[in-house]
Amino acid sequence: MLKMEELSKLFNIIATLRGENGCSWDKAQTIETLTDALLEEVYEVVEAIEEKDLESLKEELGDLIFLSFFLSYIGEQEKRFTLTEVLSGVNEKLIRRHPHVFSNSEEKDISNILRNWEKIKSLEKKNKRRKSIDDEVPKRLPEIQRFFKILDKLSRKGEEIPKIDKISVSKSLEDALLSLNEEKFVNFLKIFIIFAYQNKINLPFIIRKSQKILLRD
């Protein structure tokens, strides 16, 4: 059960850190300077989940929550946005994007729910800067995860993604190895990643696991 006094305590700690007699490092931070720290904390959360380390997960989630509040507090100090706006924005968005829960819709099929989510999201974004799928997917995502996310969005928008079979993967790999040509390797990677996506192979996890094996060996 959430204890609201703990949230208040965290906010007060942040206010003290950013206050007149606070920490020099914390006071020097801006929204822009915290991007690398935010990325690092997200990946530490992912690592704790993959390693099934619940103690580390609790700690890393705490760090991530702290950074979310910290960024929001800086936003208030710089008069760019408020924590209330952040919270009300996400509350309204979650209700709006779940009409099958918060309205009369009784949709249960997950694929239809995801398609509706994308439709609602597209309507929300139509007057904003993001115009294409390339704009909608964060540029700083790791390359393979970004590729998977683009495929997700194409699929949810009803775009046809060619079905890739094992023979196509083998043929494209053979072409790349025989030619050692960059474009052939580009084509192989595209085909291989689509094949992995369609067969629910978690390539980012496999790559991280391979790195650990390499370091252990």
C-alpha cells in the first residue's frame, strides 16, 4: 500500500537538495544534464529485472522515481512545467487510451486494443511536431530496440510487413559473407531483425546475455 507521506518526504528531500543550503551538484543540474543519468537508471532497472534480482529492482526503481520527481521539480523551478501537470497529463492519457476500461467499449482482443491505442495516439499527435513513424520512435533508443519499435508501430497501424522465413535469412547471410559488401550486410541485418521480431526472439536480451558470456569467458 502506497504511503503518501513517503512521496511527500521524497519531494521535501529534493527541495532541500535544490535549496539554498543544498547540494552543489544537485543545484547545478538542469533537465538537459540529467539525460545520461536517466538512461543509465532505466538500463539498471532492466538489468535487475532480467537477473530476477528483486532487491536491486527495488533500489533501481527508487532511483528512477527520484529522477522523475527531480526532473519535475527542476521543471517547476525553471517555470517550464509543474509536477501537477506531469501527473494530470499521464492520468488523462491513461484514461483516454483505455476506452475499453474507462468507457462503454468492451473490447477484449489485445491486437485490437493495441491498434486502437495507436489510433488514439495518432490523433493526439496530429497537431504536434511528430509526423512520421520515424519521428514517433525515440532516436536514442538502442538500434535493435528502435528497429523492433518501428516494426511494432507499422504492425499496429496495419502496414504489411513481409513474412521472412529461414531460407531468406540464410540466403541473405550467404550473400553478405560471399561479397563482404556493406549493402549486403545491411540487407541481411534488416531481414534477420524482421525474422527475429516475427518469431518473438528477444535480440536485445540475447545480445546483453552474449556480452556477459564473453566477459565471463
